[in-house]
Amino acid sequence: MFTFTELRLLCAESIFLKYSGYFLPLLLFILTKYVWKRFACSSANAARIQKEVIDTSNNIQTDATNDEIIEDEYRPHLPELEHVAYRGLIEWLDKSGDKFFKLANDRRSIRKFAKNKHVDIEVIEKCILAAGTSPSGAHTEPWTFCVIQDALIKQEIREIIEAEEYLNYSQRMSRQWTTDLRPLKTDFIKEYLTDAPYLIIVFKQVYGIRSDGMKQQHYYNEISVSIATGILLCALQSAGLNSLVTTPLNCGPAIRNLLNRPQNEKLLVLLPVGYAADDCCVPDLQRKSLNDIMVTY
Ligand code: IYR
């Protein structure tokens, strides 16, 4: 053991004690920095979690932040409506559900369309009316369906999409993604964009503009427009038409500009619509069975 004198000598010679004037502030600085970093991280995390909770609970997809949507007063987007008695459905196909299943099960994604088989615009209009019956968040009906028949515009759209899809397939999509697509035999060449008699471009309105010029929130707009698109697909098929759901990656702004659509509209999907070409082929796919997709409780 050390004697008291030896201890004093040791302390006097200790580098740490000798330079404690430098060491201690440095130690204090490192400690403060560590505590500050921990604090900053946890409050940033809390803010992020809070934001995620708000985003996922409301799923309000809008370009505008909540601050931008300044309400001069709180009034509903719809007028105060009278509620009337609901008397049940007046139209159905068959009460077993069989007819609709057969119809839906017959649908295939078609990538080769007959070039010269005419389709009346009235049929397309009726199908879009059907799509417009879709439920939507707070009945905001956040959809726009652009119907393209004009050959020059279809050509321009094809050029925009093929240029982007070339980059998508060759550079942007992962190796796994292009491998997963291989059995479907898709590539960047999109003849259907000029062959199909109609292109229906479905835009989601991420917010609306009220009559007083203020922004109107479009709650769950993507879900609403996706449901409307599902109804559109079924309507087209019920009228004997074929279609394909495409999601042209990175083409939204260029197509929106080409069609002169406003800023609040974002391209969701593009559907070529018409009749399948006589030599059209589809992959021999199987669908999941009921057991694979339904769980009963
Ligand atoms: N948009 C590309 C790639 C593509 C992606 C999916 I996911 C598909 O189901 C099919 C194709 C294209 O249209 O080729």
C-alpha cells in the first residue's frame, strides 16, 4: 500500500492532475455534446413518429401542407344535406354472385390491341360514369379521367413513355424487378399506346379548389381513385372491352403538361382500352384459390 507521502508525490506527478485545466473542460464539452445529441435525436424521433401517426391515420395526400390550407371558416365541402330513406338495391346481376365472378375472372391484361376495331365513345362515357359512382373520402370525388382518341396525342404519349421506360428497364428498375417481369414478356416498347382506340389516363386530384379559390382537402384520394379505377375496369369489361392497367414510371409530369392538366392532378394509371388483337397472347397465369385469399373467423 502507498503511504500518505507517496500518494501526495504521485498526485503531484500525475499528468491528469497537472493538466486538469485542459482535461476537465474537454471532458465537460464531450459530455455536453453527447447529452445534447441524445436529446436532439429523441425529440426528432418523437416528431417523426408523431408525423407518421398523423400521416397514416388521416392518409391525407395533398401537395399542400396543413398550414397552406388556411380555412377562413370551417364549413363542409358538401352542403348540409337532407338524409332520405334508403330503400335497397334496385339492380343486381344474380344473388349468388356467380355472374360477376365469371365476368371478373375472365379479365386479362391485354398488351396487343386490334388497330381498326371501332369503339363508340358513348360506351367509354358510360364506363367512366360508372367509375364516377365510386365511394370517395368525404364524397370529394377526387378523379379526372382523360380520354385520348387523337392519334397525334397518343403518339406523343407513346414517345414520352417509351423514352422513360427505356431508362426504367435499363437503369432504374432493380435486377430482381426486371427478372420478376420476364415471364410477363413486357419491355419498354409499348405498341398498345398507339394501337388501342382509346387511352384513359386516370388522374388523382390530391386536393381540390373550392369555389372561393381555397384548397379543399381530398382525403384518401389515392384509395378513392384506385377504387374508381377498379370499377372502371369492370365496367369496360362488362361492355365487352379489353384493357391494361399501366403505371408509367416517371412520366406523370410530362403527360400532365401535354394534356394541360392542373397542378393538383397527379397521374395514377393509364389504361389502353379497345379489343384484343386476333393474335394477342397472354401468359397462362393461375389465380390464388379462395383458401389462399380468404380467412374466416
Ligand atoms: N411499367 C413497366 C413495368 C411493369 C411493372 C409492373 I409492377 C407490371 O406489372 C408490368 C410492367 C411497363 O409497363 O412495362
